[in-house]
Amino acid sequence: MHYLPQLAFLLLATVAIFLFSKKVKEIRRNIFLGLPLDFSDNKAARWRNLLMLAFGQKKMFTNPLVAIMHLIIYAGFVIINIEVLEIVIDGLAGTHRIFASFLGGFYNFLINTFELLAAGVLLVCIVFLIRRNALKIKRFLGNDLNGWPRSDANYILITEIVLMSLFLLMNAADTLLQQRGAPHYTQHLTGNFHVSSILHPLLNGMSDSGLIALERTAWWLHIIGIFAFLNYLPWSKHLHILLAFPNAYYARLQPQGVMQNMPAIQNEVLYAMQPELAPTEAGPTPKFGAKDVTDLSWRNLLDAYSCTECGRCTNACPANQTGKLLSPRKIMMSTRDRLEEVGKNINANGSFKEDSKTLLHNYISVEELRACTTCNACVEACPVSISPLEIIVELRRSLIMEESNAPQEWNSMFSNIENNFAPWKFSPDERDQWTQA
């Protein structure tokens, strides 16, 4: 019976880590269903992007107040969870605040820092809940957030509030028990912590046994909450907490607005102009653009999983601002939804079984794609360098080059370019005649 808490903790940790690892493995597999691309160039620039975009959150500071609040949550989430290491060791070994014995006074400084961050995270999460649900900020009101996406954002903020409250309550009960000389709590006297000690007047009337029950309950709920949060992340938009780092590292380094050409099309033009260069044997017919997620690059699919649904891209989109159906955020959400569906299909069948659905048409409509002006505003606005534009361009290429699906006005322009080398319906010899009018 003496080892029962340790065994329970070991079982909890094993199950949580197994489930998390299983889902992460699935997500990795899903991402690499995309076409291969090499992003191994210019490592110095990539590490700089990682530091500036992911760690430094450079793009967030276009709105300094929101950026600072987001930084508090980010720093709190990363730094406070260092104490999880101590909780894990204590849980497995049956010890109590094992780091206090050899860190001495620095331990008190460390926990005080954690508590200040916890209080900051708690307050900022409350502010963000108000911003999302009471202030009615436009980018949080889009129809693309209806249902689960809107609830997901609230669940994660509420979870962080609960976790931080449990952390502070646990510390308050712990330090009171130390002051009273309760067994198991006198091994390492830490002194009061600045934030949680505010709760002492509320707890002073409790008996030692009541305080022990409170401290143990808060301790267990805190670590259970952390393990639950760990396994919730892969199902949530907050997966960006982890994927923002590789996404920033593999960010596109070419100037904004540069589009990837299709060598197959370039060669066709070249062979039309210089037939002698054409191969004697026809190769396999190339596929133009993307119709489903497996036609996109793995980098596009990493983008989809990294999207935090903040809506800055949609807020910056001129098409969306003028009432068009296009929402770059929805493009990323639809790509991720389709990719998840493909992944479930593979899980169920061992390999992908045709389901008569595609990203194009079933998840993203022609009307959305045609509304895009390729202005790059969405790419510029994204805090972690996601590019909805690349996905839009690839889907439009499939529409036009695979399905010949384009408005008549576009077809006229394409025909003029093909025949007259310009968008206008004038032959090259007559193009300057307007000057003689």
C-alpha cells in the first residue's frame, strides 16, 4: 500500500505519454503524405527565423499590448512547466519537493518566479476570454469558427486558468503545512511564496488533515490536468505551441510574392519554341496543381497543422474585407480537416481507400479560390509564416489546367496571351495603333 501512489502515478504517466506519442506519430505521418521538398538551405537564416518568429514572436509585436499578453502566456506555459519535472520525480519516488534540498535559496526564487508567471497567465487568460466572448472582436466572429473551433479556444483558456489556480492553491497549502510542522512537509522548509501566500488567510481555519487533503488533491489534479492538456494539444489548434518551432525554421526564405513555377509547363513552352530540344519519347503525363492534400507539399501540410486560427490572415485579406467568401484562415482549417480525414482513412484501412472526396470542391469551393488576389497580405500577417496563398495557387492550377475550369473572362485573357503574347485582343503588329488615334 505504501507504493500505491507511485504505481498510480507511473500508470498515469505511461498511458498519457503513450497516447500522446501515438497521436504525434500519426500527425508526422500525415504531414509527410505531402510531396517532398528540400528546405535544408541557408541554415543560419532558418535558425534566425526560429529565434525571431517562434521564440521572439517578432510578428506579434505589430500590436504591442496583445503581444505582451501573449508572451506572458507563452513564457508562463514553457517556464512553469519546468516544475513538472519535479512533480514527475516526486510522483515516481514518493518524495516531496526533491529539488529544494540541493537548490537551497534559489529554489525559493525559482518557485516565486513561477508563481508570478502563473498569476500573469491566469489574469491574461481571463482577459483573452473576455476579448473572445464579450468584446466581439471581428476576427473572432467569422463563420469559419462556428462550432468546435470557437469552443476549442475557450476550453484551452479555461484549462490554463484551472491549472494555474491549482498550482497556486497547492503551494499555499504546502507552505502552511510547513509552518505547522506537519510530517512529510518539514523535510525542506521553503518559506512563503509571494503570490500563493495571499491565500493563507483563507486556509488558516483548516485542520492539518484538511490542508493535506487539499494539497494532495491540488497536486494530483494539477499533474492529471497537465497530462490531459498534453493529449488535448494534438487535437486542438493549440498544436501550434509545438509546431510553431519547426514551422518557423522551415519558413520560406524567398521574397514575398515569388511563386513556384512548374517545370513541366516551362518545358512545354520551350519545346514549342525549340522543337529540336523535345525528348524523342513522351514521358508520363504530369499532374498540374493540387486537387487533394496529397498533391500539396509536406510544408503546406505542416502549415495546416501549425495554424492557430488567430484570424490575422483573414483580417488582412482584402477579398474578405469586401465581403467575398474567401477566408485564408478557413483555407488552412479545411486543409487540416481533410488531412485528418485522410489520416483516419489510412488508420482504418491500412492505406488510403478512395472516398470520393477531395480538398478541392468538397472542402474548399471554386468561389473561395477565385476571390484571391494573390496579394500576400495573409502571408505577411501570419505570426508563424504560414502561407494560405501557396495552397490557393496550387488548387487554382488544378482547376484551370486539369479541369479547364475558369471564367470566360479568364479564358479570353489566356487565349489572347497564347495567340497575341499579351492580355489584349490585338496582334503584336497592331498594338501601338492606339497612339495614332
